Amino acid sequence: MGKRILIVDDEHDICEILAFNLESEDYQTDTANSGEEALEKLSPDHALILLDVMMGGISGYRVAEKIRKSGNPVPIIFLTAKDTENDMLTGFSVGADDYISKPFSLKEVSARVKAVLKRDNGGGEPHSGQKLIISGLEIDFETKQTLVDGKPIALTRTEFEILSLLAAHPSRVFSRDEIIEKIWTDAPYVTERTVDVHITRLRKKLGDKAAWISSRTGYGYRFNPEE
């Protein structure tokens, strides 16, 4: 059987349609019709969450915040009728991995799910070694874990990929467009501001090593432990 996906939407019809479509592609599915129910049903067996933003009770944004604060890096794709740039940035700022605007096509949902799951399985930047250890920062490319001074930090998949990309090429400056091309393949909705949001979240989690990711005005970002 394929990977298990949790579908969260307060419209039963949408849950049923998405479940039927994904199961026809050999995924396993569970559904929830509220944020509260989603938090109860979410388990380590789920490889991805399709999460509606506007629901009665807890919003999708709040659900994502709770999931990320618990240290769970499970990929989250938001489904929402709110499609302005600020809405997208809000979604990414609370830890989303992708964003699909309603109304959507089932083909688009399928493509996005496959893309996110592929990235979560290491479909991004290749690395010659399994670990990178620099002055108290440890990045394990095999287990997708990051430790700062021996303590694990909870990064989303996108944050981990950005850190891995920059750290694997110390001192090289990556433009925002280059980061988008390498991290968000086939995602034309991603803007330079999206990159900035993820970098800001990543720096906060790195604590006293935040300065190792520096910006070069007019150029982009680089990883430099000597900063």
C-alpha cells in the first residue's frame, strides 16, 4: 500500500472526492472535518497532511502551528480559497510546505502531493557525505535531523532543505531565484518573499548560530560559520 495521507476539510464532499482520487493512486487516506479532529487523528503513520485553512473552530493555520510546535515535521499542504500573496506567506510562516488555491483540479492536487513526498524522501540537493558537522552544528542528511550544540531542533522539510543547500556550499552566495529553483521545483507561485520567510524561521531555530546564514544585499544568502 502507498503512503498514508490525512485530509482535513470541513466540507465532507471535498474530503470524499480527495480520498477517492488519492486512493485510486494507491495512497491510504484518513479524513477529518475539523482542526480538533485532525489533531486527534494525526499519527506518525501519516506521511502528509492536506489541510483546509478556513474551518469552524481551530483554523488550519492554528493546526499547523500546533503541529510544528510539537516538533512534528510532517509535510503540510494547505487547501484554501484565500490566495493572495500575504495569505500564502502566512501559510509558509506557520510551517506549510505547499499551498493549493481553491477551486483546484484533482490533477493539480495529485501532482503537488507527489512533488512534496518526493522532496521529503530526499529528492533535493544530493550530498556526498551522510553528515556535516561544523562547530556545534550537525546536519544528518540521511536521517534529516539537525542538532545545535547536541540538541535536536525541529525543522520543516523546506527549512532543512534550505539549510542543507547552503551548508553544503559554504561561502557561496545563492540568489533567491536559485534557492526557489532548487527547493521549489515546479512551483510558479513561490516568490522571493517566500524565501525570506523561510530563512527568518530557520535563523530563529538556529539560535546563536543564526548569523551563520547571512544575506548579501542585492545578491542573496550564504552559509558562513566564520560570520
